Amino acid sequence: MMTRDARISWAWGALTALLLANAAVLIGLVLPAREAQYRLENRIRDLERNVRNLQREGRTSDVVLAAMRQAEEFSQGFPPRADLVSVMGRLTKLASSLHLKVPGTDYQPSELKGAGLTKVTVQMGVEGAYDNIRRFVYELEGMRRFLVVERLSLRDLKAASALQVQVQLAMYLR
């Protein structure tokens, strides 16, 4: 009787530890990506605000020209809209190089008014081993300049030893 109670309490302890570890991993992946997205959007808004303020104040054309150059240099870090297919190809190639399956991808473009950028929201399903999915998300985070992980949901496929991740990405193109 005592060993059965010990096994049950050990199983509950292991389950609790596993749930806490999963929560910590998700928080560790989602929060930095969300923070990067906010920083990027705030930077774009600040640059827009600077240009508008300079125009309102009627400063010299040199100051306006410098601000426009700075905004242009910043926007040059984003790939052109024509590269959308190649960027998506890069993402699927990355997934396949990590032995991950991509069962479906959905795109939804929207214009960011005043910024001259197009935001493409990409819903992407990825299936595979936990280590490979972790590496995939790490590689996505390396593309932070123009690609932001907005949402990430992880699901255990009970029939196999694989996980399924639904990733929502925001891709910024000029």
C-alpha cells in the first residue's frame, strides 16, 4: 500500500515538474519574440514621428534630408515585397533541413500606413522532434530584423513521438 502511494505521489511530482518545464520553455520563447516585435514597431513609429515633427517645425532641408536618409537606411534592412516567395522558401527549407514537416502555411498581408512597409502575417504548422522544433524557433529568432514570432502554440501528438507547433509570424517587407 505504501509503495503505491509513493508511486502516485512520484507520478504527480513528475507531471508537475514537466508542466512547469513546458511553461518555462514557452515563456522563454514567446516573451523575447513579443518584446522584439514591440521594439521594432516602436522604432518605426519613432522614425515616423521624427519625420512629421521635423516637417511641422519647418527645420532646414538638411535636417529633414538626414532624417529621411536615416529612415531609408532603416527600411533597407527589410527585404523587398518581391522576395516574399524566397523568404517563405527559406523558412520551409530551414524546416526541412531540420527534418520537420510543414503541413500547412497561410499568409495574410496588410499595409503599415506611413511606414512604407507591408506586414505579412504567416500561420505555419510544423511537426517533428522537440529538439528540431527548438532549433527551428531559435533560427527564426535570428531573423528578428524583419521576422517576428508573434504566437507559438505547442501540442503533443499522442500517436507519435513528435510535437506539433503552430507558429504565427509577422514578416515586414518594403
